[in-house]
Amino acid sequence: MKSILADCLQAMPKVEIHVHLVGAIAAEIVYQMAQKNQVEIPVTSLEEWKSFYQFRDLAHFVEVYTIASRCIQTPEDYVLIVEQFLKHQSEQNIKYSEVHFSTTLHVNKFSDDELFHALETGAVQGETNYGSRVRFIATISRHQPDLQNRALECALLGQERGIIVGLGLAGLETGHPPEGFTETFAEAKRQGLRVVAHGGETEGANSIWGALKNLQVERIGHGVRCLEDNALVEELRISQTPLEVSPQSNYCLGVVPRAQPHPIRQMVDAGLYCTLNSDDPPMFNTNLVNEYSTLATQGFSWEELWQLNLNTLEATFLREAEKAAYRIQWQGFLETLGEE
Ligand code: ADE
Ligand code: ZN
């Protein structure tokens, strides 16, 4: 990739709408927290913990992710990880992020009030120190269906406090179809939460159809396997449902073979609404700038990459006035390019 393009991808103002809080913490920090909090982990050194991040598939990844989530124990830990997250986002000029907070993996460590106070403190400190904003999506791990109401309760509390914008569904897709979460998502919508779900990552088109029809989600996490069903591609094209695409995640979890260019090319060419995201950046040895660079090396033009960036902004759950303010910044950036 030409270095001018690399510089532009780094410098362009960006947003991100599919990134997981625990998946965004550096391996060193998780390891230090495990030691400080005396959490048992199945390794004895940082090197071993880092090598744990070689995933066989989504099931193996979810196992590691669950252990990492257990390492975070105190309100101060949550403050630190949110602030560190915003530092990394700001280093890539990411102005705003919508972040999956896997609520079912974090509840009951201490009170919900303390938990939200910690997330808020991290968000305020991060925004003040680094100028990058965050809102959370309270996410149900689909292999913990018994905790779905508890996650909704947290989501509503966080919504009242202005820090949670939506309810999400992540975790093991196989064996845990969307249909089992219909009532919870319907209630979330009635209460004014925005709704999203992972789908079409390790399962095929049915999982996406289920998320659309049963959960009435507004965006699909990944969605790459929609290409297996022409009727679904047509439905997604007409509805322009945003798909939150994360190429490196798909390579690392074996959803797409490494030797192949990413199917986002076919998705864009089919007229689908694609956004670009990093999912679990240090766990997949990536970040958002690297996701854009990956597509650049696979033949995406600057104009196409910029369009993905615009798509991602428009697909946020920000209010119209907030989006409009970012559009002005984005336009200002384009004008600086024209002057060079
Ligand atoms: N949780 C964190 N990353 C995930 C992914 N890629 N798929 C499902 N659940 C996840
Ligand atoms: Zn994800």
C-alpha cells in the first residue's frame, strides 16, 4: 500500500460501531489484572497468555474471552479499561465508538450502580484526556440465555444514565439461534433501546433471517454469510440494513480462509450497506486503521474506503444533530486533502 494512502487512513476522522470492550484490552493489562485480582488462569506467564490468543474457532475464542472477562474484577479495573480503550481509539483518530459490553459476563461482581458509575467515570476521563467518545451496547452472550432479563435490566439502567444506547447479542452463534431472545428484544425496543445482533458469522443465512424477523435488529454484526442466500442479499440490499464487517476477525476465527480476499468485495458490489470495524482488536492483532489498510491491499480505492467510513458514521445510533456535527468535521478533513 502507498504510504500516502496509509497516512490518510490514519489521519481521517473515524467512528467505530462494532468493537467489544474486553476484546479491546491489551493482553498485558488482562494478565496484570488476573495477577492483581488473584484470578486463576490456565497459563503461568505473559508469553503463554499471549500465545493463548491463537484461536481455533469462535468457540475457542469465546472460551478465552470469558476467562479474560473474569480477570476484570473491581470498579477501578473498569475505569482503567474504558479510559485505555479511548486512548487507543484517539490514537487512530476515532472520534466516537459504540462498544459491546458483554453484560451477562460482568453482572453480579458488585452492584449495578457501582458498575455503571465505573463505566461512566472511564468514559468521562477518556473523553476529557483523549477527546474520543463512547456509548455502550449491553450485550447478551447467547450461550447464557438465562441471564437475558438481567442484561435487559442493566441496559435500561444504563439507558437512564445516558451511557447505554442499545441491547446486543453476541457469543456462540451455533446452537443459540436468535429465536430464543425474541421477547427480550421486543421489550428492549418498547423501552426505546436500539437493537443489534451478531449473525452470519459461524452460522449461515438462517441466523441473519432470525435476527431480522424475530429480533427486528437495526444492524447485523458480521453478516458475511448472507452471500449464501440470494433472497437474503436482496432483502438486505433493499432495506439497506447496516452490516458491521470485520475482516481480520473473520480471518482469525476461520470464518474466511486467509488465502482468500475478504467477501466484503462481493457484499459492496451487491449494493449492501457495509461498515468497517475491528471487533476485538488486540485479540486479532488488528485495529481499525489496519482493517482499512487490509481492504486497501485487497484493491479497495480511497473513494471506496472513504464511503465505508461515511457509512459507519451514518449507521451509528447518534442523534441527527450529533451526526451532522461529525459530517462537518469529515468534510473539513476532505478539504485539507484537496489543499495538499
Ligand atoms: N464476542 C466478542 N467477539 C465476538 C465475535 N466475533 N463473535 C461473537 N461474539 C463475540
Ligand atoms: Zn463482535
